[in-house]
Amino acid sequence: MNRRQAIAALGLATAGLTALMTTPAAADAFPAPAVTSLDEQNCRETNVARAVLTSGLDPLVPDRYTLRQLTATASSLVVTTYTCAEVSVDGQPVVAHDQPTTVSIGSATVTHRDGQPLPAPQQYILWYGTDNPVLFGRLQQTGLPVSFLPRSSVAATFEGESATVDWAIRGAGLDYDLHALATEADAVPVTSTSTWWHDSPKGNLRITYDNLIVRSTAVITADFTGNELLAQIIALPSLLKVTNVPFVYVHGSWTSHIAFVE
């Protein structure tokens, strides 16, 4: 399969994102008008959780958030990687980027905000990287810690119910390689909502994802040794590499609304 065929194969017949740490829709508990809306269609995503040192992660997350503890000294960091065939920013097609859009997000799992328990564990964004220049530019205006990663690449092949996706994330000290051997589930997409946070000098942000997704499993092999942030706070050096470990695999579509909140 050549590159053009692999790109075309990223399209899905059924709509459906993921959502890591999904919860019932509860966004109206924090009403605020969206400053930016994204529509990401025909996507494939993995989420790889790593144990990191709480002492290293805690300074990266504002005190108002409570980290999810795995042990007395370790907390959870999740690396989310996905590629979407189509992306729209604020209702406008991304005409300057006619390739699939790849995104990498590193996030800390949190359980409380301002001392109040969250409906379910949610994510505090540590980094957001994309190879899409229009998406990068718009998100940069919101204050998200977004990096432009034009040297990143993705290759995908599909055979029957199996899918193989290879990501190479490059740039801004976020480098890693991830290979996913997934089962394409033949199931009806389901809806879910997930909430992500980031507090920046421009304001405190809440991102609410409304998802229509199909979940299955992917066997992951990954090398995060080139990711400078993760390498500095990983609980054990061996956790920077993943070899044939099953994680949740998602394909589908989602819309997100980014709002400034208190």
C-alpha cells in the first residue's frame, strides 16, 4: 500500500473519538461559551498510560488539581496519539492542510479540582503537539501548550478486521515511536463525553469532547526514550519502552469545545 492509499484508508465508514476517561455529559456543570470549536472526523487513537514520579509530575500541574495516585510515590500520565482524516476549526475546513492531521497529547490524570471531586478521573494537559499548522495556530491563541510537529508521520494498513498504524512523533522534545496492531471492531458507535483541563497565563481552559466512537484493543509497541518530559519524570526507565502490551484502541469522530473557565 502506498502513502496515498494509506491516507485514504484512514477514512471510516462509521462516525465515531476516543475518549480516554470518558464520563456522562457533565459540561453544563461548568457553563462557559466556547472560544474555539474543533470537528475531527474519521480518527484512530491509542492511549498509553505510564507511571511517573509524583514528585516530578506535581510541579507541572497547578495545586488546584489533585493527581491520581497509583502508589504512594507514583501518579498516572497518559500519552494520547491519534490521526484524523478530516479536521475543521471553528466550522471552517482546514484548507491549508490537505493531509490527515496527527495529534499527540500528554496529560496527567486528575481526580479533584478546587477540592471538589470530578465525576470521574479527567485529564490535565501537559503538552499538545500537531503537524497541522492551522490547528496549531488557533490552539496557540488559546494558551494551550501546543507545539508544531511538521516532521511527524503516520502510516496505516488495513486487512480484514486488522489494522496496523505506525506513528513517528517528532519535534519540540516530544519524540516517540508507536506501533499499534489493532482489531477493528464491527460494532455500533457509542456516544461519550470527556473533559480535559489546562490553566495558562491567558486563562483557565476546559476542553469538552463529545465523542461518537467504537472501542477495541490494540497491541502496542512503543519507544518513549526521546520524549524529554516523560523521560525526566518516569518512575522506572524500563517504562519508557512498551513491548506488545494491549491498550484501548478507538476509531470514530468527535467535536470539542474549548472554553475559558474560572
